[in-house]
Amino acid sequence: MAKSLQIPEITLADGERIPQFGLGVFQVPPAETVENVLHAFDVGYRHIDTARAYQNEAQVGQAVRASGLSREEVYITTKLWNADQADPVGTLKESLRLLEMDHVDLYLIHWPAPGKGLYVQAWEGLVEAQKQGLVRSIGVSNFQAEHLRKIVDATGVTPAVNQIELHPYLTQQGLRREHADRGIVTEAWSPLAQGAVLDDPVITEIAAAHDRTPGQIVLRWHVQLGNVVFPKSLTPSRIEENIDIFDFELSEDEVARIEGLDRGHRTGPDPDTFNG
């Protein structure tokens, strides 16, 4: 049976609760996904973040069924890809078929893809999917403040979360303030900047002071900011190391020093111009 670990949960504006820490399976090959997710479950993870574009939803579902955990014990996120924005409900039903589940816990629009001009329509589809009981909570990913304003103004429905690239070199302070003002929970993808921040002298100095790895320091920083965070790894020991961050705290000064590393550096596309 998979190990149980007390991961903090955050209450979303819709009243649902989300585990603050999880496993991302972006770029995890389908052939390795079941083993990857099962190991995460074994060491205490309960939140898995996948997407239609990752092409491993079926394997995530297989891992859930093989884990011995009940459906209620795991939190599953998937996402609507840009090419599917005209049919969010139908696309979610296909994701559910692959997952072999009757609902997901969180469904996100993966990118606004503003050049397509469909993200408001897509958001209306997510609202409908939630009404149909296909998803508990709905949100977005990679949305800028302008994109958020447009979908809220059009529907009156505010996303529960916005999943954005966020790490010490891209702290997104302005967008995080927008989220706080709207009651949107911030989720962080690329939380370690694909490893770019791990050799930063500020990070390594704080890591030495706590006798922790640089990765653990950065992940702990995310948690203390209130972000939902889900690093990915194919290395079992790293999966274990990443989640071992709930028995120490950074000082306010250390949090501020890490925040001060911001340099506006993206590891991924610009949401204002990326259309997939």
C-alpha cells in the first residue's frame, strides 16, 4: 500500500481542497509514466499533474488503479490543449476515457493561445463541464492578467487556479498580486527553472545553512509563498528528496533573498505570443 504523508492542502475559492505539493509528468514518456507515478504514490505524493498534450493520461490512470489508493485519495489535474479549445467538453470526456475516471479534480486551459481567439469560448466550455460534474474545479494555465480579466468579465466565473511558470528567476510578483486580488491560487510550473537556479550562490548558501539540497530550498520557498508546486523527475531518489521539505522552514529573510533573485527569465514560451 502506498505510504501516507501529511501534505498541506489549500482551500480553493470554490470550496474544494488541493494538495499543495504533487508530481508533474510533463515530458515523462508514456512507457515510464506508470512506474514514475507509482513510486511517487509509494513515498507520499497524492497530486498528479498531467495534460492532454503530455500523451500519458492513460498511464496516469493505470497507476492510480494499480496503487491500491481509492479515487478519493488522489488529486488529478489535466489540461485542455490549444488545438482543442473549440470543444472543451468533448476533449475532457476523451481525457476521462483515457484516465478511466468519471471526473478529474482540476481541469485547466493549458495556454490562452491569444492568436486563436478562442480562450473565452474555451472557458465557457470549462464552466459547462463543471456543471455536468465532469470536473470538480476549473482553472487556467499561463494566463496573463488581461486574459484573466476577459474570461471573468465574459462569464462571471473566476478560475480557481492559474498555473504559471514561476521560480526564483521569474517570481511573477505582479501576476501573483492579481491572483491574490481575485482569490485565485497560484500554481508553479518549472519550479526549479529546469535546474538553472540550483547553482545560484544565494540558493547554495541557504541550502548549506539548513543542511538541505538546493532543490529542497527552492521547493520549500514555493510552499512558504503559498504556491501549489509539482516538480517532475524520473529519478526515484529525487522524487523522494523533492517531497522531503515539510520538516523545516526558511526565515523571512531567506524567503526575501530568494525572491530578490528575480530576473524575468523564462524557460518556456511567452503566453502573450505562444499559440501552439
